[in-house]
Amino acid sequence: MLSTVLSSGCSDAAGLAGNLFAFVLFVSPIPTFRRIIRNQSTEQFSELPCIYALLNCLICLWYGMPFVTPGVILVATVNSIGAAFQLIYAIIFIIYADKSKKLRMSALLIAVFAFFGMVVFVSLRFLETHLRQMVVGYLSVFSLISMFASPLFIINLVIKTQSVEYMPFYLSLSTFLTSLSFSTYGVLKFDPFLYVSMFLQVEHLRINVYLTRRSDRKGRCCSLYLFIHTFLLGKYRYQMELEQFWG
């Protein structure tokens, strides 16, 4: 009984921490969109991260609903907030984008809501509870893959400019902390669809870290690299990779 209470308390704490870090993650693009509003242009920013993030939040919101997956309501709450933020960002992007980007973004936004509506309809109409959780769970994993792969579309720009201006550092840090919290939450809830996301996000973060070495802020990048690799890989492997990192 005591172990059950402790496990429940720890999982709730991890879920609340995930909500907190996720909120930081959701507000981290605000400086970017303030810049877009100030300059009245989307410049070279890509619309894909926003679209994929919105799709992921909607799918994960549906996964966290009690009639899909009982007992993980914190997943639904955080992703409802995330979906609202991403929708606002998408609207701002449409307002200030050039004509071609405006049309493309509008079409993608319609496609996202059409797909989400289809998922809701099919899962409620045709799938039993266990199968519904499994199907929506796999969709949430696929949406995570698409969301954290979307920044790869601007790798050429980052390499060309030797700057991570269009791939913010703190966005990666918030992503890692969010994934760590919700992975712990998933482990304590015995939900593989939650804790598998950690490894996807860590790989995304590793890419950002390696790209960040091309900027002039190596010290800050190295601090994050030290934290991640000491935690995940052990200090000896970290020391070997650090030598390669500083090259």
C-alpha cells in the first residue's frame, strides 16, 4: 500500500514537473514571434516546426483523455495548453508570411485539423478501448518523430550561416527537461508510449548541440553537453566525446 502511494505521488510530481517544463517550452518561441511581428516578416523561419508541434499536441492531447488512456490526465492538460500556443503561433505566421508561405501554412493548418478530426472520429466510432489506446499511442510516437525531425529542414541554413539563430538553444534545453520529466512519468505509470519519447527528444537535442558548436557560444553549449552526457552516458565516454567536440 505504501509503495503504491509513493509511486503515485512520484508519478504525479514528475507529471507536474513535465507540465512546468513544457510551459517553458511552449513560451520559448515568443521572442521569435515578437521579432516576426516587429519586422512584419517571417524571414527565413520555417513553418514546419509549428505545424508538427500543433499536430503532436493534438494527438497527445487525445491520447491523454480518460476515455482513451485512463490515469494520464496530466498529458492531456499540458498538450491542450501546447495546442493553444501553437495555434496562436500559426496564426501569427500566416499574418506576416509572404503569399506563398501564407497559402502553404493555411493548407497545412487545415490538413492538421482534418487529420485530427479523422483520428477522433475513427478511434471513437470503430475502436474498442484497448485498441484505441494502442492506435492513438502509436500515432503520438509518430507525431513526436515528425515534430523533432522538423528542425532538420533548416540544417543547411544553420551550417551555411554558422549560427543557431534559427534553431534556439533554450528551446532544446526545455525540450530535454520536458522529455525527462514525462519519461519518468511514463515509467511510473507503466506507459511505454510516454517514456519512449525521451529517446527521440534526446537525439533531437544531440543534433542541436552539435550544430551549436558552429556558433560563438561554445561555453554555454559545452555546459549542456556535459550535463546530458554525464547523466546519460557516463563521465568516461563523455570525456572522450568532449575531445572530439572541441576538435
